[in-house]
Amino acid sequence: MISALELLSGDAQTFKEKVWASRVLLHQTEPDHLVGYLSLDDVDRLLTATAIRTPSVRVAKDGAVLPASTYTRSATMSGQPMTGLVDARRLLDLFEDGASVVLQGLQRYWEPLTELCAQLEDELGHPCQANAYLTPPGSQGFAVHSDAHDVFVFQTHGTKLWEVHEDGERRDVLLEPGLSMYLPTGTPHAARAQEGASLHVTLGINQVTWGDVLRKVVGRTLAGDEHVPAGYLDDPAALADGLRERLGSLADRLREVDVEAEAQRQIGAFLGGRPPRLRGGLRDRLALAAIEDTTRLGRRPGHPMRMRTQGESVEVLLGDRVLTVPARLTPHLERIRDLTLSSGGLSPADLVDLDPQSRVVLCRRLVREGLLEVVV
């Protein structure tokens, strides 16, 4: 099974080394590899047969976002009011009249895109989000605009003609199922559905910038919070002298920063901010006591895992938690870390250098933490 970045760009390493934030990229793959992430029938069910609410849905027509009141209703549940529920009939009427429907934050509630975004985040180290755009035949939801983040877009139904501006020149791209496109931050673009209805997915990459990292490091390095001198409005030289002194002191302290420790801090903060990947966790918890030496286990898709040695221990970064274990387990953890979705998994018995009790205990712990899942 190929990685998320290979699926979208064709070559993960080339993308990370040469393409990132530099130019528009097109990649052709098998349509079935992308269509299954969100089909027209999937969107139909979400909009007409679930209790989906704003802000998960918004509607736009002629370049303007319509008020939520034009396509939502209120209801009650157990006597408590519920607002912002999508009114399917009114929404379908608006769509038929030429309005585009946007499904927002799909990574939070649509499992295929949750997994795709989680895998992409794990490969890139940048937060990702997923939106989908359902556009009536011949319509255009938004005028030419640019986004403040990088995006991958791919079509899952119909076709859409994209107007893309790069290096001062206009380029037309006909997006159809199987073709994905990468747009760097700030690339002007617009898109219009062709003869039939169009559905495409946009994966937004909310970049972690060097500025973000440096601001955190500098913020932790600043000493104290002294007031500037009273009367500095009439004595700018005193303010300048104090600023010069403190900048010099800050520069000295920054030169002493442990950059390796700061790099580990950034990695830990990013992984710790990812939502837990626990689909199937209920069944796994119920199966914990039954896990034995021959039980087949696999890596849970999209669940992060990084390791760092701390003396005689190793810290295993598992998204929203850190597991500390003896360093002697490192080779076994590395084998588990390197499991792929197509590898068929492993059993505790495969960790041959550990005694049976220790390897079962380790695997049960990793199942409890969500990294491993019981293969049914």
C-alpha cells in the first residue's frame, strides 16, 4: 500500500525535497484510488440522512456565502434545543438553483478522509484538514482567489475546469477522477463544473513555519518581564540603550540554546496535538485479556509513532501520549514501528528475543494505547 503523499504526488521524496511550496503539480493515478475517499453517494447520505449541522456545511452562490438560515432548521433532542441542522429539502433546492455546497472539516467526521489526513500529517509534520465541494453543472462557487495554505485537490465525481495562475500566466486544468493537483500557498485559482455535477476534495496543509518554531524558542529564552523605563516617550535614547542591552543578552542566550532538545520539543508538541486514532478501540479493549502469543496484531492506520532514547529508557511518542519503556526493548519497538498496512502484521511470538510473558505484556500495552489493533 502506497503512502498518502505518494498517492497524491506520485513521489513522496521528490515532493518533500524539490516541490514543497514551489510550483503547481499534477499527478495521475487510478480513479478508484481516490474516488473511494468521498463519493457522490457518500455526500448524498451526509446531507440528506444524517444530523449534520453548521459549521460542517456552508453554501455559496455567485461567489457569496449564503446565510445559514437559508438552509438550516432547529429541532430538539431530549427536550434540549438543537440549531443549525441542515434542512435537506431547502439545501437541495438551493443546489438545484445553482448553489455550491461545501462540507468542512471532514477529517473530523468522515473516516476515509480522517485516515488520509492522519497519514499525510504523519508524513509531512504539518496539520491537515479536508473540505469537499459539491458544485451543480456549469456552476462556479467562488471567483478567482488564493488560499493561505498549500492544498491538494482531487476529483471524485464529474469534471471541473480549473483556472490556475502561476508565474503570471494562466493555466487551465481539467480535473477528473484519478487526477490530483497540488497548489502552493497563494496560488490564484478558480474552478467551474462542466456538463454534470462536480465533487472534489481539498486537503489543506496548514504549514508549521520557521517563524512559528523560532517564536516559541525565543519566547522560552526571554528572561523576565521588566517594564520599559518611565518617561521613555520623552527619552527615546534611554529606550534604545535598554533595547540594545537586552537584545545583546538575548543573542547570547540564544547561542546557548540546546537545538537538539528544541527539535525534540517541537516534534513532541506536534504529535501531542494530534487527535487520537482509536477506531476499533472498544473491541480491542474487550479483547485485551484474550491476546496471547499467537494473536495477530497490526498497526492502526494513521497512528503516529516516534522514538527517542533517554539514557536507559526509550520514550515512545504515540500522538497524545508518551510511553516510557526500557531501552532494551528498542529493537522490538522498531520492528513494530516499521510495520506497514500491507505487511500482514505480527504476533507477540514474532518478538523472539523476548520471553513469552514480556512480549505479550508489551503488545497488550500497545493495543491499549491504540498503536496496535487486533487483526480479525
